[in-house]
Amino acid sequence: MALLRDLIGFSTLIVLLCSVPANGDTNFTAMDKDLIAFALNLEYFEAEFFLNGALGYGLDKQAPMLAAGGPAPIGPEKAVLDPTAYELVAQMGLQEVGHLRAIKSSIGDTAFPRVQLDISKAVWAKTMDSAFNKTLSPPFDAYANSVNYMLASYAIPYVGLTGYTGAAPLLQSAGAKSLVARLLGVESGQDAVIRTWLYERKGEMVMPYNFTVAEATVQISKLRNTLDHEGLEVVEGMMVPFEIDDEGLLVPEELGAERQTKGNVLSADEDSLSYQRTPEQILSIVYSSGSPKTPGGFYPLGARGNIAEKYHKYGEM
């Protein structure tokens, strides 16, 4: 009987634990909601890019309620992917659907419909031109093959995860902290998968250009450091870091883990901790303008939410 009582008590405890909402305390503060709503801008981007790239369609077919009537993205395409890349990208796209659902169900009326996104070949080509500070010929086509697509993907989850790590110290409620921690776990995993896929090919040439996969990641990271006003400076003829928050697949040994490796499959600081970014820095990157006040790039009308619209009202030109 004592054993039976113990089993009943344990079973009751399990039922009670399982009945707790997934996000724990849902009493998010206004700041919590604004910070998490800001992330919606990036989650829409990731969902549309990954879903379209792998499956050939986006939220309007996969989860129209989550798009909430927002404008269809400009220029999405189904990428030419090898079987492994296809599986990875399809899974990441479906994961982003879950992220959107979790965020929107948690912050209620603070959520907003899908923003206007431009994920066309033209915008990706301009991004890569900016990364190399020259016009590539032919124009970089993000959808042409697995390598190009994964290089484009390199630009996405990492920006989002640095935003989540930057937001984490500002969150106030237990529910918001739990939600962001769980989102960050998957975003970090996506970034690691993309970087590992590229790292295995780091020495391959990106055809038909005269640079390798690793060199492309270094240039993309330098561009993001420049746009968010972090990067490298010249001191006594040497390039040294100042407040770096983005690194490619290969780095000088002094920037590698414990200053003992040039390989850099994960981007992290001197203690191998994730870098952080502010919303202002993220907007400066995804707008491709270097300013949170000047929309463009992947967000031609700007981003939405109280934080983003402090700098530029969505839709105003």
C-alpha cells in the first residue's frame, strides 16, 4: 500500500508538471513583449527563406494564420539543393513555423502580421557585392546551388541568436526568459549546423568566383561587423579586433578558442561565449544601411514593433 501511495503521488506530480504551460509564467511585462516582438521580424525572415528555399512555398501555404495577412515576400525561390542540404533547410523552415507560433501565442496583441521582406536574388547579390566591396560577375545567385544557398543562410540564424543573447539580460518575467532560452537553443543549433556544413567545405571554391567558402564567410562577417559598427582596426600595421561580434570560419589564431586554433566552427568571444547584439545593431545589418533609421536590404519598408519603429515607422518612405 505504501508503494502504491508513492506511485500515485508520483503520478499526480507528473500530471501537474505536464499541465504547466510550455512557456511557464505568461505574465510578460511590456518590455518583455516588445523585445520578443522585435524577434518576430527575424523569425518571419527565416521562415520564408528556409521554407521557400527547400519546399518552394512559404507561410501562405504552410501556416497562413501565422502570416496574418502580411504582404508576400518579394522574390523567393526554390533553391537547387543536394539531398542533405534540402533536409537541413526544410527542417529549419518547419522549426521557424513553430517559433512564430510560440512567440505569437505568448505575446498576444503585441504580435504583428508578416512584414514586407525582400529575399530576391538581387538583394542577396547586393549583399555579397558589399561583403567583397566589388561587383561580382556574374551576380551571386543565392538559389543556384547548395553552397550559395548555405552561404546566404549563414547570414540569418546567427544574427537572430546574437539578438536573443542581447535581449536575455533585459527580460523580466520567468516566462519570457524561458521562451527566449528555448528559442535561442534552436537558433544556436541552426547556426551550428549551417557553419558545420560550410566548414566541411571551407577550402572549396565558390564557383565561378576566385574565393573559397571560408573566405566568403569571413567577408560576410566583416560586413556585418562594419554595418553594426564593430570590427577590426589597424594598429601599428596590424589588424586587431575591437568589439568584434561576428567571425568567419577561419580566424587569426589569437581569435580562436583559447588562442590555439584558426578553425572557428562556432563564433564566440575569448571565453567561448556567444556574442550579443542590440536591436539597433540588428536593424543596421538587415537593412544593409548601417543605420536603424534607414530601411532597405531585406526589409524595404522597415521592421515592425515598438522597438524598431522608434527609429523608422513601418511603411513610411
